[in-house]
Amino acid sequence: MVVTFIGHATFLIQTSGGNLLTDPMYSQRSSPLRFAGPRRVAAPGVEFDDLPQIELVLLSHNHYDHCDLPTLRALEGRFHPRLITPLGNGRLVRSAGVHRVEELDWWQQAAPASLHVTLVPAQHFSARGPFDRNRALWGGFIIESGSLRIFFAGDSGYGDHFAEIRERFGPIDLALLPIGAYEPRWFMKDVHMNPEEAVQAHVDLGANRSIGMHFGTFQLTTEGIADPVKGLDKALQAEEVPSSWFQVLEFGESLRIGPSAS
């Protein structure tokens, strides 16, 4: 299994059972408007035209930095992928022309396929505008390919759901965990982890390895654009977790997971 960081919460995951994208985001702005809102400060690590065949898209929730309708529309036009998302997001996704949509509740497994996908809880919320808060569900995903198990957290504050995920699924081979968009803390604590909490989530999950995400692509909150990576380094040192166990990838960098991983 090869995992490539494209940017923000978008990963290309290549497996023997097919290729998938998480929360695909290729637009220049994380916004309902093309002329306003947070603007991309780092180009995607893999150009859209260079993507391999995509069989599956995992969409964690409906926020603009995770659910980008122009990107979904382009993926549908080129690949016609299957898309899995939490309950209540199907209508929005279909408005982008995506036809093969499956909605799941927490702990529910998707229809049988070469990759086994289960929706798991996250501590977050949903909204596309001022009047639809929490009318759709949000979550993370467990992806199982053969004996390998990946956890994609989506967007989440820290909570006991990480320990519960380990109890249900066992230790995780690779966790994809958010480390950015956490300041001011009084406002963001319930919905976004800071680096210290992400390290604790890594421990709770029993993850063999983790990769940080949700940083360095859009300036969404008040911490500096480079602060999440610096904060992760400090948190790993404080908890005496080797940096090779929880790392960040450069945009476009890949990590191979499996018996021969190094």
C-alpha cells in the first residue's frame, strides 16, 4: 500500500484492491465563493491530470475544505468513482453529478468490495451555510486491504473515540491524523486537535505509524502556517515518541506501508 500526501486532508492511497482519494480538494479556495475565502498557499502534491485511475473516494464531512464540489465533479467526469460518505451528505454530493454514492452511519461497514471501509466516529460538526448546522453526519474511516489497516480521521477534536476505535479494530498500521487549524484554542478545541492531542490520538490508536495532515495548504485559523509541524516535533519529543513513528510528508511525497516498509 502506497500513501501519497496531496495536500490538506487529501491523500492518494494505492492498494492492490484499487486506488482511492480522501477528501479530494483541488480548488484554489476553500470557500463557496471563487473570489473570496481562504486561498491555497501550496499547490497539490499530485496534479489532477497525473492521478491514476481512482476507484473510490472517501468524503468525511461537508465543510468546504473537505467537500469540494468542483473537484468531485471533475473526478466523476474522469473516473466515475464510487463515493462513501456519512449520512446526510448524499444529496449534496449528487448535486455535483456523482452517481455512485453510499451513505453510512458510525460503525457501519460499506457494501462488500475489494477494500473494506467502515465509517467511525469523529468529534466535529457539519455545515455548508448558516442554517444547516449538523444536519449531516461527519466521521473518519477505517480502510482494510488484506491484513493492512489504515485510519483516516477526517476532521476531529480529541476524544475517547480514538481508544474505542482501537478496541473495535485492534492496532492501526497507519493513522492519518489532523494536526492543524487549532487556534484560538478556546474556540477550536472541541473540533480540531492540536499537535499534542494528535500525538495522544496516535498513542490511543496503537498506531504503528502516523502521518500528519490538515496543515500547510490553507490558512484557516490564527496559528502560523508552519506552526503545526513545529508543534508536532515538540510534542513527539515531550512524549518520547520517535519522529519516525509520527511524521509529516512533503507535498507529493509517498510512504509505502507493508511488510517491506522502511
